[in-house]
Amino acid sequence: MSASAKPNLPDATPGRVLEAAGQVFAEKGFEGATVREICQRAGVNIAAVNYYFRDKERLYIEAVKLACHGQEQFPLPAWPEGTPDSVKLRDFIQTMVRRMVDNHRAQWQRQLFLREMAQPTAACAELVREVIRPMAEVLSGILRELMPGVPEAKRWLIGFSIVGQCLFYRLAQPIVTMLVGEEEHRRYDATLLAEHITQFSLAALGLKKTQRGPAKRASKARKASRAAK
């Protein structure tokens, strides 16, 4: 189809096709899914896939990237000069956790993510290049500042351990819920999990957490109050 031969489709069509594609790919995998079924579920003409995504493979790659979205909704903060390294680490972890446990994710997004991790395709390579590697480099920089004498190979292992903790709460969410119960699991929001992972990681590395300004002042005030009694 030529660029000028645009099918008579509404502007929301690409999103509808992606959503339907994600559902079908999650259920049946790349090989089992068909463009016809995807378009039927999206309620669009079969020409929509070729026009907007070129082919089935490109559609699959974009569906996987959508399943792993979060960098736009939860971007890393712009740290001012002088921000303590431990605060940067906590912010990084909180950003990762928010992306992982976002409650607005559809079930198919988790399913498709798991499929792609179990059987990596070209989508995984693109995801690493565009999303994962830039985040890994940020974390590596933070760890370099925290532990300047640690070899790069060791920093990679430490980074994998930190990210693994964040990833656990996405991949094992159903199991965690069964273990601790629905009511307790509802307490596991991004703030609580990020705080736990940060404290655990800093303690494992033999480092102390640096408190933020307001929190630090509040802590000092509590100590002063207790001393005055």
C-alpha cells in the first residue's frame, strides 16, 4: 500500500491495533497469532497493520515495548548538583519499582513480558537498546560514585542484584499475594518497596543511607525532643 493510499481509519486505530495485538501475542505467542485475528479483535480493516506497522514482526516489537512501557510515565528525576549518591540510588530504585508495579497495567502486558523474557526475539534486543541499557548505565554511574574502588565487572553484578529485587515484585506478584494475603499485599506500594530495597541494598554493601533534607531535619528534631525530656 502506498503512503498516499491511507485506509479510511480513525486516528485511534494504531492504539487499538497495538492493544489487540498485545492481547493475542500474550495468549498465543508470535507464531500462533495471526494478523487477521488481531484486526478482528481491534475492529479494523486488515490493511491497518501494513499501513501503521509495516508487518507482523514490527507490530510484535511495538506490542512488547508497550508491555514494558513506563519510562514516559515514570521518568528518572533530574538530580541537582550535590545530590547524595544514596539518594540517587533510592530515586532510581523507586522509579524502577513504579514502572514494575504500576497497577494500571493490563494482564496481557505481564504475560507478553514473560513470554519475551523466556523466548527473546528481535523485540528484546530493541528493548535493551532503547530502554534497558540507558537505565543500566545510569545505575552503573550511581554505583561507581558510591563505590569508586569496585571493579566494573563487580558493579554489573551488584546492579543486576538491585534490579532483580525490583523485577521480583512484578514477575512474582501472584505468588507474593498468595503468601502474604490480599490485605497485606495491598500495602506493597512503590514507596514501601523502594524504601525496603534501598535499605537492604545499602546495608548489604556496607553503606549508610543518606536522608533527604526534610526527613533528616525531622529526624534531628525527634532526637532533640527526646533529649530534652
